[in-house]
Amino acid sequence: MHKDKENKWADWYKIITIAEKGLLIAIAFLTAYAVVLEIAVILTERSVKLTDLLLLFIYAEVLGMIAAFYKFRKIPITVPIFIAITALCRLIILQGKGINTIDLLYESGAVLLLAIAALVIRWNLINLVRPKETDDT
């Protein structure tokens, strides 16, 4: 009976893992398609705006996150944070000068909190990886 439960769990794990990999492949193809569409818009308008570049950067980060998953079998937590920071900055730029002051403060505060979170995570990862020094050395 115990092996029966383990086999059922292994079957669900396989199904979920296959679904995850399939979704990541779909996201990669859709992201590449979005990049092609965005470049086509840029070429048609014969104008490159900062928001276009930030959007392309977000697409590049999404593709990098998928590549990191397939290479290391995990996604670094800071990558989605950088994507969120870039998306918020793009939003601020898109809103232009007509943005409400309080909204600008909220969005800027969110960027600051995300940047602090990324720094804290990086600092903790560096300290976890670096071997502890002892007084004898």
C-alpha cells in the first residue's frame, strides 16, 4: 500500500513537471513572438522610444529567466524582481507628465522597496555562499 501511494505521488509529480515545462516553452515562444511584433512596430514607426526599449528589456529578462530554469533547474528570485522594477519604471514613463503626484510616489516607493529587496536577497546569498571565517585563520 505504501508503494502505491508513492507511485501516485510520482505520477502527479511527473504530470506537474511536464505541465510546467510545457508552459515555460509556450511562454518562451510567445515572448519571442512579442519581441518580433514590437520590433516590427518600431521599424514601422521609424522611432524608438524609451518605453519600447524597456519593454524589449522585459522580454529579454523573461527569456533569460526561462533559460536559467532549464540550465540550473531553478529561477533566481532576483530576476522577477528586476522585471517588476523595469515594468514599474516603464509604467511611470508611459504615464508622462500628467501623472498624479501620489501615484508617482506610490510607484516610486514600490521601485525602492523592490530594489531594497533585491539588495537584501543578494547580500544574504553572498553571505550564505561565502565560507565563514574563523578566528584561527
